[in-house]
Amino acid sequence: MMDTLSAFRHCDDVATLKSRVADLSATFGTLKRLDILMAAHEGRQQAICFVRLQTPEQERALMHSLGVGRFGGEIVFVVDLQTPDTPEDTGPSSQWASCEEL
């Protein structure tokens, strides 16, 4: 279970993370929506992923596989991303990555 989430930590950017989450989700069903909120704090990069699949059954299977739950109807999980060798710590920040409806 958690090994699957650990695999996302090797992503260097949002595009790679989106691709890997989409690939994993496709094994359970049709990906309906994927939003990613990027956050940086104390030199650490995190991505908060919000996922929706086509059916509740598909979503339950994905949640079980990842060992995660829901927040506000969305499947939610946090991924610690690789940080650059020379992080520029300008303080805490967050921003939505560009996501389009699937």
C-alpha cells in the first residue's frame, strides 16, 4: 500500500506526478478529475493530490490500494516530492498546479 505512495516521491515536477497518478488511477477505472496543490515549507516540497474516479467502487479500490481516505468527497493524499539540491527557502507557500478536467 504505502509503497505505492512512496513511488510518487521520486517525481521531480508536477507533470511527472500527474502522469504517475493518472497511470495508477487508470488501473482502477476512469480518472474523472485530478487536482494538485503544491506547497513548500522549510525547504520541503509537497503535493496534495485530489482525485476523483468515475464510480464509488473504483474510488474505494484506489483508496484501499493507497491506504488513504476522503476529504470533502475527494480522495486526498500528500506526497513529499524531491527537493532541489539548493532549495530557496522563501518561507511557506502554496499554489494550485494547473489542472484541467479529464
